[in-house]
Amino acid sequence: MLLFAVLMILLPSIRTDELIHGTVSGKMFFFLYAMLFCGVLLILKTIFKSHIYIRFSILDGLLLIWAVYIISNGFFKQMPVSGRLLEFSGLTVFYIVLRNVEPSKYGILLIATVVGGAIQAIYGNLQLWGYYPSLHNQFRITGSFFNPGPFAGYLASVFSVALGIYMFKINPFPKINNVINRMGMRIFDKFQLAQWPVTSCIAGVTLMIMLLILLPSQSRAAWLAVIISSVVLFTIRYPVIQWTKKYSLFKRTAMLLLLCAIIGVCAYGLFRFKAESANGRVLIWKVTGTMIAEHPVFGTGFDRFKSFYMAKQANYFEQVSDSPEAMVADDTNYAFNEFLQHTAENGLIGLVLMIAILAAAFRVIAKPFNDLAWIAKAGIVGISVFAFFSYPAQILPIKMGLTLYLACLSSLAEQRTWQVQAVKYIPVKCALAVCLALVSIAGINCLNVARTAWENWNSAYRVYATGNYTDCLPYYEKAWPVLKTDGDYLTNYGKALSMAGEHGQAVKVLQQAALYYPNIVVYTALGDSYKALEKPVEAEQSYLEAWYMNPSRFFPKYLLAKLYDETGQTEKALATANELLNKEVKVESSAINEIKEEMGKILNKYKN
């Protein structure tokens, strides 16, 4: 319990500069080492207990079926060994160990979750006021995350828990509250605070701090998650529905129409607030729909969304390259809707299992701990609403919170219990303990090897940023055995090889990268290497693929125009140069002005 409480408090704030993408990978490795230790403790406890009790609920069964399906389907679809897969393994251990926690103890973990959210909210406010630097050069607030979106999503996933603890006065530490009341009885009596547990006071302060930072985060998905999960809690805590029944049918209808009008106006306002971002997500959803249509039953496989998405976006714009939607297109790894992305990766079977899990969670009735159950349900509601417009399945602290809420509901649900006689003989127990030690050593070794690979990738990326393209290659080579199926790593490595002049090797690595994460950088680098290898046809195809992925970009067509000019394809060079000179600019920059100057030179060169 102590380890879990510390984990819920500290994990969101973990980041490191030693690993690539330290705000993500730092949390991941901290979590995996903790789960390895927890798994060892659980197995040791099981080995040396006299009796073992196995408890199983319907929610457990659905989660087991879903997990087995995800892994087996991903295996046949050649899923990559990625950070998401490692996190999935750690979350499975986390859930199993959580299921051994007594239902009455879940209040402690929920309080720890609120404390972790409070720390992040304070950190975000300090960034907003300029006391701490942001972790992204384009945003003032990020918390310990890589941009404001995941930061606000994490706070939204905790907000409903804090609100529930405040409203239902959850207090897993009654003795502490009694001591505090005796110490400051006069103050508590004067302000009528004796009835409020200290945990509710902590939750109330946390709510205020979160509201101060959620508004400037400008995350509409987080705002909606907070509003809807709060409405759920208020509806349960207070007799809102009963209150409306005392009015006539006409008044109730009028109130309903007014509510619908308010919701419609708010929805329109949220859309117009960042209309370009909203239109970009609509485009992503449309392209994701084509992926689902091609793989409707089993999907593309776990964590293989980005292996297909950009190629599908290129196919889409190849048909309608002059579409105004090109102005809102970009490189993307996520569907910005977890239900769509889950369907794209795991098919309709995966979607049905996900909906069944959510339905089973909301059907849980726990009379002794009903308040805890509703807090967990509100947490799931907040994450689900956020999931409609963002990517919480990519954010480990949010996934850890969701796992906690599901485990809490499963522990509070009706369960079947089996008692199993444990092993009695000491030599057998010792043998099992030795096997456990060997497995633990192997697990630690595997994590250390993976962490070293991430460190080498980080070292390579830093050396590359200084312009020493040849010097960074040994670091990339060291990371290859572990990260050879990671699309981001392969993109970085292939680009470095191309810049270093190792074009033959660059083509091999970039082709591998295109299997796991096709993107504009991969295809422009492929075009450069093919051009250096005097393969103009392949270079042209690569540049065109990069341009189709995002027709609003100038750089791929610029490289294509230079290729046509240098290979004597005059008509194509003139046509491409004219197109770039007359092309609408998405964001003005000095680079675009330089590109237009180059195109003007090409036109002047061939004007006669």
C-alpha cells in the first residue's frame, strides 16, 4: 500500500534528461521497475501463505478476455516491441496486485491520486507565473508532461476523484482527523470545520488549484471531461432528478430545451475557439475511418495505428490534393479519439470488448462502499470523455488512474471466491523462491538493457543536433537490437545516416522506418538518399509520397523541383516551381521566402 501510494503521488512528476523523450520514458521505466518489485512481493506473499484466496468478478473476466485478445491479435499482426507494449505489461501487473487490496483501503490510493494531481497543478501554476520553465518551447504550461494536452488530461482524470472525496467526505484516516480536531477544537468549532475530514479539505484545496490551471491550459477535451464527470457526481450526490419532478411537464420540457440550447451554444463556442484544431481532428477521424473500413474485424494490430495512418492520409490527398483540408493536415501518431483508434488497431471485436468492460464497470453496485464506487465511475467518465477528443491511452499516469478505478470497481463488485491450499513443504517453497529470484534478475536485466538503449538513442539525438552526423551513428547502432521496431527511432537513425552520406544503409533503415511509422521526414530523407545514389525515379516517388502526406508543406515539393532541375526534366521543374510560387502559405517563415526565391531562379533559368 505504501509503495502504491508513493507511486500514485510521484509518477506524474517523474521525468529525466538522460533518456530520449524523458517526460514519457522516465515515467515508463520508473513504473516498470516499481511493478517488477510489486510482482515479486505478491508472489513471495503467495508462496509463504497457508491459504490462497482467488477472487474473480465479471469485470475481471472481461478484462482478461480483452487483454488476451489484444496480445494474441497483435502477435499475428506483428505488433512492434514498443513503449506502449511495455506499459501494457506493467499495467497488467498493476491490476493484478491491486486486486489483492482490501476494498476499504482503496480510499487511501484515491487520496494519493489527488495528492499527485495537486503537485502537478501547483507545478503548472508556477510555470504559468514564470517561476519554472515550460518543457515545450511553444507553450507556457506543460507540468511534467510534453505539452499542455496530456497535462490537462491528467488533471481532468484526477479532478472528479478530488470532487468525489470532497463531496462524499471520504476519510480513510479517521484517527488523524480526531487528533487534528482535538488540537484545534476552538478554530474548528468557530468555522464549523469539525464535520469535514482533513482529506476533504485537501481535496477542496486541490480542486481550486486545478481550476486555476485548467482554464489557461486551453484544452477543450479536459474542460468537457471535468464538466461532465462533475455533473455525474452532482446528480448522484444531490436529488437533482427528484427536484425536477415537482415541476409540471411544461416547465420540465422548457428546462430541457433551455439546457439543450445552452449545450449547443457551448459546443459551438468550443469548436470556434480553436476551429483549425477541430477541423484537423475531423480530417484525422475521416482518414481513420478508411483504415477501419479496410480492417474492420481484427484491425491493424496493437500499437500499429501510426504504421498505417500517414500512408492513408497520403492516399486521401492523392485523390484530392487541392482540398482545403490540406491546410489543417499534419504528421500525426494518434487518432485523437481513443474509441476510433482502438477500433482501427483491434477491430470491431476490440471495440465491443471495450464497451462491454465499460458497461460492466458501471453496473457495479457496492452498498458498503457505494461512495467509493461512484468516485471510481466518475473517474472513468472523465477519462472516457477526454478519450473522445484526445489520446489518454498514450499517457501512462492517466492509464494508471484508469487501471486503479477499474480495479476498485472490480473489488467492490460481486465476486466468486475460491480457497486454494498452499504448498506446505519448505523445500518446495524454497525452490519456488529461488525460481522467483532468477526470474527477477532476468526482469531487471531486461529493463536495464532497454533503459540503456533509450540512453544511447538520447545521446545520438543530442550529437546529431550539434551537426556531427557521423559521430552520432555509433550510439544509434548500439540501440538497434532493442529499438529496431520503433518507428521514431528508425526515423531518427535513417535521417542521420542520410545526412552522414551513408546512403545505402540509410535506404535500408528508412525503408524499415516506413513499415512502422511512415512520415514526411522518412520519405524526404529517402528521396535525398535515392537522389545521391542516382536513382531519380525512386527519389521522385519518395518526394511525392512525402508531399501527398501533407500538401500544405513546401519542402517536399521544393526538393522535387530541385530534382527535376538537376536531372534535366525542364517541364516538370517549371510546373513545380510555378506551383510553389502560387501556393497558399499556411505559416509565413524565412524558409518559405527562401524556397520561393529558389523557384524564381529556376523560372528565370528556363524563361527562354
